[in-house]
Amino acid sequence: MKLSREEVLHIARLARLGISDEEVERAREQLSNILENFEVLQSVDTDDVPPTAQSLTLQNVLREDKPCASFTREDILANAPQEDEDSFRVRAVLE
């Protein structure tokens, strides 16, 4: 499906895009190519394919917790603009 220049300008206006004449031509070619690819996909028979939520099997991507050394109190408080004993001192944000 080839898009016309007017259709591309209409799409750009709907997307609130200001595009130049060169960009209109490039977008026309690219969008037409995308629509042609969808036409090919529409011709595929999917009647016997059950609906699926995921095309790939899901895997847990979490890693195992491994204890490690933490920062010392001095290292952490070294970044504090102000400290009060062993805590960060911050300006009150609530009355």
C-alpha cells in the first residue's frame, strides 16, 4: 500500500510533527514499506494458532543473593552534607 504525500502530511499533523518536504518523502517511503509488510502478514493463515500472551517462554532473570561486605558507616557518612551523630542531617520538609 503506497501512501500519498497528503496522507503522510495528515499523519504528521495528527502526531503534531512539523516535517520538511524531504522528510515527507522519506516518511512516505518508510511508512509505505511498513504497511506492505503488514499486508504480507495479513495473508498468513492463523486460524489454527491459539492466542498467546508470550511468544517466548518466560524465565526468571533474578540472580541468587550472595552476602558481601557492606560499606562502613564512615564511608557512607563521608557523602553527607551535614551529619548528626551517626545519621544524615537534613532540613525539615514538614512543619
